[in-house]
Amino acid sequence: MIESIHRDHKNIMQLLRVLRNKIELLKQDEKVNYQLIKSIMVYLKNYSDKYHHPMEDLIYGYYLKYRVVTDQVANRLSDEHKQIKLITGELNDMVEMILLDAIVPKDLFIEKLTTFVSKQTDHLHYEEQEILPAIKSSLSPDDWENLNQQWKHHEYADPLFGDKISEEFKALAEYINQG
């Protein structure tokens, strides 16, 4: 399970690099493929909300239940997941508006996209550098077996980084593989 989370984080970092590139293009008044940004938002919204965050929440909830952790640490991950879900939805709505030819001030979009990338990056670093090492060193093989039994999705196919790429994400996968 923890390997799956690490792999997801690595994949999400790739998507954040694409978004950073798009921010720079926007700042330079270059043309940007908003459909690509939309694909990233859809992937993060659907995949993260359906599989990645629930797996993290399951592991983290188990960790909090059976290990002593400060309140600050206990609440941070959950709070960050809620914030990221909210900003992902806001950014997704903004991209949809742009794709429907609504007027969205470029500076506002750049600001929202920059905030999104920054919050996501900070969150991933926090999990990778603090939370996951603490969990990994704390939980026993029996704990992991218990968590595996509780995980309701078991094996699931990643529609972008998995063996079979969903039609919805083919253009994004090609773009990622080019760069």
C-alpha cells in the first residue's frame, strides 16, 4: 500500500511539473492547451478522490488510532486533503469556464494555478518527508495485513499511469511521454 502511495506521489509530481510549465507559458503570453490542464484536473479530482486519498486516509486513520500523535499532526493531513479538494474543484471550474470561452482574467487564473501547484507540492513533500516515514517505521507487518484487508478497492487501474491508458487521458499521456 505504501508503495502505491509513493508511486502516486511520483506521478502527481510529474503532473505538477506540466502545470508549472503551463504557468510559465501563461506568464510569457504563450499559447496554452487548456484541454491538457483540464485533463490533469479531471485525473487529480477523480483518481485522487476515489483511490489515492481514501487509501492515505485509511492508513493514516489506522496510524492515529493505534499510535500516539500530537493533535497538530493528527489534524494537518485531513485539513490539507480538504483544502486541496476545494482548490482542485475551484481550479477545475475555472478551466471549464475558459474552455467554454468565458472571460477569465489571466492573472487570476495564473494565481489560482500557482496556488494549486504550490499547495499540492508542499502537501506531497510533507507526506513523503514526515508522515510516510513515521507510518512506515511504526506499523508492523500485521498492521499492514489488517490495512490490506480493510482496503475496499484492492487492485485498481490507474487510468493515466497504468498499463491501459483511458481514452480520456491519451493526449495527456502522450504529452508527458514527450517531455
